[in-house]
Amino acid sequence: MASIIMTKHSDSTIALAQELIERPSVTPEDFGCQQLMAERLAKLGFNNETMIFADTTNLWSRKGNAGPVFCFAGHTDVVPAGNLNLWQTPPFEPVIADGMLYGRGAADMKGSLAAMIVATEKFVAAHPDHLGSIAFLITSDEEGPFINGTTRVIDTLEARNEKIDYCIVGEPSSTAQVGDVIKNGRRGSISAELHIHGKQGHVAYPEQVNNPIHLAMPVLAELSQMHWDNGNSYFPATSFQITNISAGTGATNVVPGHLTASFNLRYSTELTAQMIVDKVEALLTQQALDFDIDWVFNGQPFITEPSAFLYSVVQAIETCCQITPELSTSGGTSDGRFIAPTGAQVVELGPCNATIHQVNECVSVKDLILLTDIYYQTLVNALTNQ
């Protein structure tokens, strides 16, 4: 690694990203990141509201009372650094080398947060009489169990009938260059832990046992080969994946009495979670299995169809990057799944995702500066009569 720079960068976005990376905010810790952001927003006339639920700190910050409400959403928490010996530089000491900003959270997603703040500062300065309202919904619980984060803030807003109209989630959506891919939806996710009960006994006396592994094999095979749907113009076909199977006592001469299998489905808008539950449980019942199943509903599928807001994002990328972004619903889940069901139009737009959750996580300095321009231009497109 050559040309290492450890001093604060002259660009406002990069300097703020460095300040955020310095804070070791591993889920659910925030370590003052939101306070730093809130102080910047307060100077612009934002009303800051800290919402603490259990171990999670959340920030709802809003400027203006009129609609439409344009919200930047994101998270200050990061995943653990992992093996520190594999990092070329300390993960919470942001450095710039060869045009890349290194540090845990650089791409996911403290770089995006910095770009959002600086873009908003520039926009409010240039357009003090802009239309509608600007808001920030920031959590410290996106990388963790997602119980006390964005979903709880949305519950609070819904209870007082405070709605978000447009939302950009700053997840790292780009692939080869910033702005080449934006997510205008996500598949739903549902997980299950299946328990199949048999009868334990000695392997030499098969007539005295009921092997749950043998019982599970046909039904798991059928589930893995099942055709769920064909997808649609926005989503690929629903996928089913077994993630874990466990059974056995540790002895080779004992038939176990219990098997646990975990699986997940990523599903399109052609299905509902209840349809999946009904179909799986009907198959298990048909096989006359003695079973229990625990379901976890991770998020419903959502889609932001072509609209003035989506066009404002696409047009901003075309203006700033001279490319037309691909609209995609691929990848995992994001906190957009909690915001979209309220009626908000949600897109995910952030830097390249090549190094997220990896050692030596990094993001291009030029890309973060460009991302700031894209966010700024989107605000112009959506909240001014240009």
C-alpha cells in the first residue's frame, strides 16, 4: 500500500467520512456518529429527535413541515472488523492510499452518510426555499437483529401519522462504478427452523427406531426442487435454500431422535409469506411427519415502479455520471423493507459494494465525491421547480 494519507481530507465529504470511520460503532453501538450528524443538521434548521429502543440508538431528523418528505435513510453501525492481523491498516483509523479510503464502514455505509450530509448542506444553502421537507432516518441496528432500529422508528412515525414520501437508502448498490446500479426494490425474505421428531435407538435394531434423517430427506429434496413461481418483470423466480441440517448424538452406532433443518426463501411479489407457510406446512403434513416449525419473517418484497421520484434519481446519475443506471432488485434485504410498506417510494443508491464486510474495506475517494453530487442533484430534481 503506497501513498498513505492519514490527515483529514480537504473535501468535506471525505473528511466527514473519516470522522465517522474513527468511531468503532460495531452493532448496536453508535459511538457518537449520530450526534456528529445531528450537530451538522441542526445548523441547517433540522429538528433532531433521538429515539433509543433497548440497546439501539436512532435518529429522526427533519427540516420542514410540508410535503413531500424526502428522506435519507442509513445506519451508523458496522460489522466487526474480524482478524486485525489481516488488515493492512487499523480498521478504525481511516487512511487514504492510492485514491481509496480504507476503514471499516467506508463503503457500508459511513461514506454514504457523509455524502448525504454534505449534499444536504449544499442543497439547503443553494435552495433555502425548497419544496417539501428533508429528513434523515438513521439507526445503529441495521447489521444486527434489526429489532430496535428502523422498524421501531417507522412504528413511531406511523403512530403519529408522519409519512415519508421519497426515500434514498444509502446502501452500497453500485457494482463497477458509482451509480451504475440502483435498487428500486428487494425480494421478500422468510426463514424457518424445522424440527423433525423421530425415535432414537441402536443402529443394529432398525425396527426399534424412527430415523428423522431418513424422514427428512424426501421432504427436503422436494422442497429444494419445488417450483414456486416464475417471477415477474421486476423479480426473478423465488429461490429456496437449505442453510443448515443438524442431527446425531456424536456416536456412530446411535440413530438420533431429532433433526433440525434451517432454510430461507427469497420471494417475489408473486407470493406472500402466508402462501409460503401454507405450502410448506401442507407438504410436511402430507408426509405424516411429527414436526414443529418456527418461522421468521424478515421482510416483504417491495418495488418502486417508474415514477417522478425514480426518474429524478436516474436523471441525477445521468447528469453527474453520464451513464444510465441499471434498475435491480437483486441482493439481500435492507432497511428499505420497513419503509416501503408505509407507502414510501424507496430506492437504494450508494458506492461500490466490492469490499463490504471484508477486511481492508475501502471506497474510492472520487466515488464518494461523485455520490455527493448525485445526492445533491436528486434533491434539486425532486424538491425544486427547476
